[in-house]
Amino acid sequence: MFDVGGVLVDWDPRHLYRKAFADEAEMERFLAEVCTWEWHHEHDKGARFADTIPALAAVFPEHEPLIRMWDARYLEMVPGPIDGMPELVRDLHRRGHRLLLLSNMPSEVWQPLCDRFEWFDLFDGAVVSGNEKVVKPDPAIFRILVARFGVDPHSCVFVDDRAENVDAARALGFEAVLFSDAASLRRHLGV
């Protein structure tokens, strides 16, 4: 069971906003004060871009074009896969392992992201926080995956790049791995 951003694909708003800002410090200030992590996390919880972007632009009208980029150019925040992960997923699939996804992600970007990476077709199912309106590390989202796909936590490995999500999975009985890179994960899984 895999997280997506930070594990399978490289997601970071900086990949997009470096194209819009000549000055790195200005970009960091924009991400810290305007399009903040807290604001974005509301999308992971199910808030729609059509609601949040106009509301934020009303507060920061001088940044409206930059705020609108969050929706219009979202996939530019994902330049590609994490090195080695498509190959690891393919190897696990070839060995007959059941593969699932559990991701904090806006529902609006889920299908375009899946369409972009053909190897996402190797997964047997996904639970996306934006669709469920609950986010990791809330145990409820893990329970949704368990119920929907008939998963026994004690026979499943969960991989995530955030320690609080790994801790939540362990508390529910999953073997959970804090992701650092594909080579380390490959060694851990014995693949």
C-alpha cells in the first residue's frame, strides 16, 4: 500500500512556482503566506478549487494570477516519478503482489495524475482523501481502505514519506515503512 506524493511521484508546488518567480525568497514567501500548506491541505480534505481559489484571490487580489495557477497548472507540481519507483512497482506487480494506493490528494487532480503515469494502472485500487473527505493520519481513512479492499493490516506493508502517517498505520497493525528512496525500500521489501 503506497502513498503517492513523495513516494511514487515528486510533488512540490515549488516545481511550478519557480517558473513564476525570479526570486526564490519571494516564491517561498508566497508559499508561506498566500498558497500555504494549510490552505492546500483543505483540498486534500475535499475542498474544491472552484471554491478555495476565488476566496483566496479575494483576500490577495494582487496575487490572483499566481493563485489561479494552483488549479490551472497543478500537474506542473509533479515533474515525474521518484527515481526507481516505477521499476519497483512493476517488479512487485510481476511477482503477484496486490498493490493499493492511499493518498492525501485533491480529488480533482487524481484522474489526470493517473492518466499521466501509465504504471498507475498496475494498482488494484486507491483511496484518495479528497474523495473521502478524510485525510491521513486519521485512522478513518485507513479503515476505509481496509473495508473497501478487504485488506488485513497484519499482512500489508504501508509506505509513506510522513512519519505521522507511518505511526498511524502501525497503530492499526500495518507494517509501515518511512520512505526515503527506492533502493532502501527495495532492500526492505526484499525485491
